Amino acid sequence: MGVATAPSGRSGSESDRTGPGRAHWLRVARETADDLATDAVAREQAGKAPFDEVSRLREAGLLTLLIPAGLGGGGADWPTAYAAVRTIAAADGAIAQLLSCHYLLSWSVRFFTEPAHTAEIEQKSAAEQWCWGGGYAHRPLTLTRTAGGYALDGRQSHATGVLVADRLAVRAVRADTGESLAVLVDPSRHGVGIHGDADTFGQRLAAGGSLEFDGVPVAADDVLGSLTVDEAVLSPLAALTSPLRRLLSVQLRLGMAEGVLAEAREYRGAGPSPWHPDHPAGSPQDPQVLTAYGELTVLTRAASALADQAREAVHGGLVRGEDLTYDEYAEISVLVAMAEAASSKTAQESTARALDIIGARSASSRLGFDRFWRNARTHALYEPVAHQLRDVGDYYLNGAHPAFTLPV
């Protein structure tokens, strides 16, 4: 399939499918992940803003993957983007989170903007290889009408990718009307303050930080469109931006789980097994190791199968376009919620128990196995799944539709 149908009227037509193809992008993602894996431990421990890592994504062409080929992009679809994120996450979960945020924000303009304007933005993003950061936070900024357009003021406490972004996508409320709007901001504009104050113990290379805006000039063309969540206004198709984003989180978690298990499998330590001193750490002859790998493999494969179902459902909803119904949206949203819960458990168990499989040597900072656990745990704190489980229960017990939400 080509680029999925969007409210702007662009469909997955043949003209969008003139890019290199899925096999090419999967190979590029694999090569990029292998490159990131070579120095993942050193980069994570250094904790520098990931300008170099973004350059690697840019040189590989991954930043423009979802932009139609006719506009200078990769012409790929969302299933391909999900696969790329998961592959990168197996090597570096933080860079995969940064890439996920970029994909969502750069693609979401299709939900807010007229087709011609969308094409202009995507074409410029492709030509200049923009990396997008920010997010549509619950506490919006303030947009005030001026003679030349608007002025943006306020503070956003945390957003992904902002330390390295070429463009920021944020949420602001018009001071005169109270309407919530998506706004595109050039971070080099006077009055934009970006602070690397996230200081998290995991996902340290996701370039997170806080934003401050002090009378930042915003042109009318940079106001992308409405972010209302009123069901009377928001179509089921537009509401798919939320499960679409949440499915990125699912792929991120599964990539982390697969990455730590692969690294633990490849590691051959000289120390004793934690259960059998006569076997080396991680020995394939150790029955406890075999059992642990068996359990974690089953857990990961089960979550992966559920994620595949959710991916097909989301993509099917996008292809249906404006024909998507509220009932179909609810079914898709609940399926994604189930995948979220399964992937969250998988990531946290796999990244924690892999340390036990390796044994005491996994505590070595030089080996860096702890980064998987810290990344997965940090992501779980920012993306809790308890409310998603409640949505699943309410849907199956009472037939209640999950609330319409937009991604933050």
C-alpha cells in the first residue's frame, strides 16, 4: 500500500508508491540500527544531545520515509514506519522514541491542514530534511492575534526531540476565542527558549526538554488547524491519530524487548551462571537460562502477534478514510490498548530478567545492559497503561467507546 488515506484528501494512490519500496526501507533501518548499536553504550553514557544520531537518520533517508515520493520523500506507509521504529529500538530505544515523535508530528499535519498547504509543508520538510519535535501537550500555550499574524507565549514542561528539532509542533489556545490549535514553530525564532532539563534516568538520548515562548511571532500559515476533541466536530478518522501514536509506543517497547534478548543471547561472559556455577553466565546448557529464554520468547511473540493485529486494524482504518465509523474507531482503539498492555509487560519483564540471565556481570556499566531496563522503565512511567486496561474492560463489559483524544 502507499501512504495511507488522510482527511486532507490524499490517498494511498499509485503516485505515492513510486518510492524505493518496503524491502529497501527495512534494509536501511537494519543497517542504521547496526550502526547505532556499535557505539550505543558509549553514546548513552555520554548523554549528549543526539545531533550525530539525527544526522545518521537523515543520511539514511529515514526522516522523510512517510512523505510522498512525489514531494521528495520516501513514499512509504505506516506499517513500514512501524517496522523501522521497532528495528531502531532494538539498538537504541531513545533514538527510536525520537524517530517515533518525528513521524507522528510531521505526518499529523494532514489531519489539520488543507491539502495544498500540507503539500507545501511536506515538500519543504523533505527538501530541508527537517527533524520534528515537540508535542500537543495537555497544558497548551497561548496564541494572541497581532497585526502581522500571531504571538506565541507560555511554557511546555517536557517534549521529545526539542533539543535537536528543526521544527516544533505544539498546541496553543487562541486568547480571543479559546480555540485549541496546532502550531508549527521554527526553533531559531527570537523568543524561543529550549532547555535540556529533562534529566531522566532512561531514554536520555530522546532529546527531551522544556520549551519557553516569549512573544514568538507566528505567521498565519504556521497555524496548522484545530485540535478540538469534541466528538461532534472530530471525525473518527481524525481521532485515529491517538491509536496511531500509541502503536508507535508498542513498536518501541517490543523493539527494546527484542534488543535486550538478542544482546543477552550473544553475550558470552566468563563469570559463573547465577544458578549453576559450572556453567558460564548465559550458557545455553543452563536449564534455568533455557526456561527464562523460553518464557520471555513466548511473552514477546504473543505481544508481537497482538501488535500485528493492531497495526493492520489502524492501517485499515486509515485506508477507509472518511468512511470510518465511530464503532470501527472504538474497535481499533481497544485493540491498540490491548497491544499496549501486552508490550509494556513484555518490555519491562524482558529488560529486567535479562539481567538475571547474564548474572552479576550485567551490573557492569562498561557492558551497558542496564540501559535497556532504564529505557523501558522510563518509557513506562511516561506511557502508563492502566487507563488503557480500563478502556478495554469498559468496552467488553459495557460496550463503552474509548474517549476521543488527540496525541500529546
